[in-house]
Amino acid sequence: MPQIVVLTGAGISAESGVPTFRDADGLWEGHHVEDVATPEGFARDRSMVQRFYDERRAALLNVEPNPAHLALAELEQTMGEALLIVTQNIDDLHERAGSRNVIHMHGELLKALCQSCGSASTWDSTLLDEPACPLCGVHELRPDVVWFGEVPYEMDRITDALADATHFVSIGTSGAVYPAAGFVQHARRHGARTLELNLDPSEGSHFFHESRQGRAGDLVPVWTREMLWH
Ligand code: BV8
């Protein structure tokens, strides 16, 4: 039985209407990344960052999973635990498509992290008005996302899965952000067959055995059908 690790990035959600990070020529909905996705930016202008994530959280209510998310969820129906999705995305489109085996290495938009007690709570409203933590009552909630300079979630579980993988497939990511951008090399070193599905060749395309260019909504269902008839 194949053991598959799929890494997804903003490109898999693009056709759902979720803006990608770099296609907007490095400006993220009008912001510089160091102002909105770093702890320093948050310390400098807390309410601007809270508003940036509030807007993206609200926008989630108007988007739906696309055929790429749905094809991965269908593949998991057959493969179960043998398929792991590691996503850099903070949207919940994989879950809404039906995927269960998902790791959000950069956190989740629909969670709030308490800077006082350290607990993460499900959160689908705003943080701009500095609400109280549901567990400790202190008013110090931040988006539960991993900013630049912070440690991604579940790295041990991810590196173990990469070492055991027979297949590593990267979907819709520019390969610009580490440690995610290095996963292909780790998997390949442990003997995995590596495939990239992306609109354009990513920065790490040359690390893959095979790289296919196109929209995720077209390429992913073709690939999952190949795996089902494998
Ligand atoms: C860490 C926050 C230590 C949540 C994000 C110098 C050299 C190397 C590394 C570093 C360095 N200086 C600092 C670093 C480390 C740094 C880093 O990599 N910096 C980069 C900029 C050089 N990384 C970190 O700080 C990380 N932490 O390293 O801790 C450590 C390491 C290992 C173990 C323990 C500790 C933390 C990084 C997390 C940063 N937070 N997001 C949020 O607000 O979202 S990352 C941000 O970029 C996004 O969230 C996204 O997750 C990530 C990557 O972007 P992509 O998903 O790839 O999106 P992008 O727009 O770039 O690309 C979209 C792609 O899709 C394109 O290629 C496009 O062609 C394609 N596409 C578009 N449409 C479609 C499509 N493909 C298919 N179909 C379509 N329709």
C-alpha cells in the first residue's frame, strides 16, 4: 500500500477565490508580509494585524472547496491513514471537502491562541475588539497562525511521515517558505517518488522527479484517479 504525503499551499485554494500570497506581487491584500505575518509586526500595530486576519476569517464564509480539495478527500476515502495532507494554508477548505487526516503546519484562521494561558480555541468571529479567552478570561487572544520566525506546528509528525512516504506530492505552493519548501528533499532522500502540481514551476521544481504545470482543479483529480488505479 502506498504511503502518500501531500503538501498544499495557497495555490490549491486559489480557484475557490482565496487570494494567494505571492501572486499579488508580494503585497498580501495591500500589506507587506513583515507588517502582518511576524510577531514584530503584531507588536508594532496589533489592531492592524487583528483586522487583517479578521477580514480573511470573514472571507472564508464566502468560499467553497474546489475540485482539487474534493479529489483529495475522495482519495482519503480509499486510502485512509495512508494519505496525510500537510497544508501551509490556514483556511478550512480541506476539512470542508471531507478530508480528516490534515496537519495545518502554519496554524488555522478559525482558531484563536491565548497569549496568557497558551490555549487555542475555535474562533469564527473577530479579534479586533480584544475579546476574553474562553478558558482563562484574559483579553490577550491572537490569531492561531504561525508567523515568520515562529516554529511551525507538528514538525516531528511531519518529518516522520516524510521518512515513511512512498510518494510526496506538492500542490499549489511557490516553494519559497521553509521548512515546507525543504520537505521534497527530505522525502526524496528517503526514497519517495516526488511530484509537483503547480500553475508555474516553483522555486524547488528541480528537486522533483516529475513536475506538471496547470490549475490544481484540473491536475489534482487526474492524479488522484491515477493513484486509485495504481
Ligand atoms: C521557521 C502565516 C524555524 C499564516 C506564513 C532565509 C533563508 C531560508 C529560510 C529563512 C531565511 N530567513 C528566515 C527563514 C525562515 C522563514 C522563511 O522560510 N522565510 C522565507 C521568506 C525565506 N520561515 C519561517 O520563519 C518559518 N519558521 O523557520 O522556524 C524552524 C524550522 C524548522 C523546524 C523548527 C523551527 C515559519 C514560516 C511560516 C510563515 N507564515 N503564513 C498566514 O497568514 O497565512 S507563510 C505564507 O507563505 C503563507 O501563509 C503560505 O503558507 C506560505 C507559502 O506560500 P504558498 O502557500 O506557497 O503561496 P504562494 O502565494 O507563495 O504560492 C502560490 C503558488 O500557487 C504559486 O506557485 C502559484 O503559481 C500557484 N498557483 C496559483 N494559482 C494556482 C496555483 N497552482 C495551482 N492551481 C492554481 N489555480
